[in-house]
Amino acid sequence: MTTVKEIMTTDVKVCQPHDAIVEAAKIMRDVNVGIVPVCEGKKVIGMITDRDIVIQAIADGKDGNSVHCHDVMTTDVTTCTPDMDIHECANIMSEQQIRRLPVVENGELVGICAIGDLARVNIHIDEAGQALSNISDPLH
């Protein structure tokens, strides 16, 4: 059994809730990602995406230095654990239509598992592809 811990990214950059969204955007640019966990200490309280920033702030002409991460982040965060089987992780991604799961242990962020991480390991025949297909299906 392959676990999430074996494939997850552990060097995760995070934002604080009161950080300006421009700080989240800089992390996204510097790390080449489209989503950043928002944490109080090491506890995940939200996720902010590049789309959140554009749709909820920039498109309305708001100043990226005066809008905070907590203003636009998603607060209903689905997570997984490091000891979770990667098949279960793929199923969660598929069911919830999300491409990245924060990995939490004892209430603290320890990593991120992305659909790309699943695609690099030998899971069921095209399970990562099926999960991605379900994630991308607007009617799912």
C-alpha cells in the first residue's frame, strides 16, 4: 500500500489570514502553483486560489494590497492524512472535484498531495486520469 506521505510535497508555502492577497499571489508566482493554504500557525483554516484572487478581488477593481486572504479564501477545506492510502486520496479528489489536498496530521499542515503526485505513482489503471476527469466534469 502506497500512502500519501510517500508522494506528498512537504515544503509548503502558506499565507496567514490577514496577509494581503498580493502576498498569496507572490507565493503562487514564486512556487509556480495556483493554490496556497491559509494557516493560523500550522492549522489550515482556508485555501486561496489564483481564481479566488481574480474573481473576488481583481475583477471588481479591488486593490490587491488592501484585500486580505481571509476575504477571498475558501473555508470549507477538505484534507487528507499522511497515512491515507493514495487510492482513497484519489477518490476524495474525484468526489470533491479538487486537484490538491492539504495533508494534515494532529491538526497541523504537513504537506500537500496533488493530482500530479498521484499520476506519478503506479495506482489502478488510469485512476489518476479518472479522478482528473471527474474533477473537470462540471456535472459531476
